[in-house]
Amino acid sequence: MHPAFADIQFGPFASAYHSRAMTPEFKEALGAFLEKELLPQVEQPFESTSGTLVAAYDEERCCGPNSAVRDIYEFEFAFHRSSGDDTIKVELVFHAGARAFSARGNKPLYLWTPARRDRYLAEGRHIQHLCGRIAKHEGVEAVCPLCSAVLSVHDSPSLFDVSCPNRCFKYNYHRDPANGQLLHGHFFRKEPGEI
């Protein structure tokens, strides 16, 4: 196992199944997966690391031979440095027959580096600013700032909705029909790494 992952804390586990599963082969498979999928995303040298792996469904009743959830684990990890940590929180699936791991849903692992975090927050502010200008009927072009697709805009007395056809984001707010003020709603974004 790469030294970066040598201090991962496994458990504690309530179920006997998960306690028995923490074999050297299991840990070696996890280390190989992280070394291949996570380590290349680290952009700067780090000073230390910390991480935990716990069972997502840590009860004996979830550990039967036909269980669809017994090999799902919650993984949290950080590469620490004084300028800011790289972090990840993800559900991993262990495939015992292949002695291999994958992210749940087969999504790629996405390490939140300080640069990625800052960019994601800046993009969110930009999207909200654009939607605010559209809501005020300012003469702005309704184009997604992330993918350049023409945005779908629904602007009625009771609802204001702006969404990207490529699912980059959805900005949806209910309005007070009496005065047009935005009351409550939702702002959804595509997760980084999603296709």
C-alpha cells in the first residue's frame, strides 16, 4: 500500500462480517484502487494524510449472503497541507470476487483540491448572479456559463425557473404572486466528474 494510505482507520465495525472482511487482501485492493484513482489528482505536495473506512450498512441483518449492500463502505480521506486540504467523501463498493473497488454508481472519484473548491464556488456565484439578472429582466444572454448551452427560462408570476439542458444546474424559485418576490426554492448543480 502506498504510504499516503497506510494510516487509514478501518472501522470500528458492529458486524462480524465487516470485522472479518478487513483482511490484508482487502486493504491491498483498497490501496491499489486509491493509488490509481485518487493519488494522481493531488496537485501539490502534502504534509500528512488521514482517512476512515466504515461500513455503510453495519448491521448483521444487512450482511446475508444475498445482500446488495453489505460491501458498501463510506470513505473519507484528506491530504493535509498548510495551504489547504484535498478532501474526498464517497461511497465505495468492494467486489469480493475480483478483489477490487469502485465508487458506488461507478462514478469517477473526485478529489476536492483547494483550486477545484474555489472554482466550483466561483462558478456557483456566477450562476446565481446570472439568474438574478435574468429574474430582474436585465438584458443578459441566457447561456450556461459552464457549457454555453442556451438556458431554459420559465418566468411566471408564481415561478421562476432557469435550467441548463445539459443538467449543469437548475435554479428554481417560487414567487409571491402579489409582489413577484422570490420566496423559496432550490439551486441544484451537477456533481463534478458527472457526465
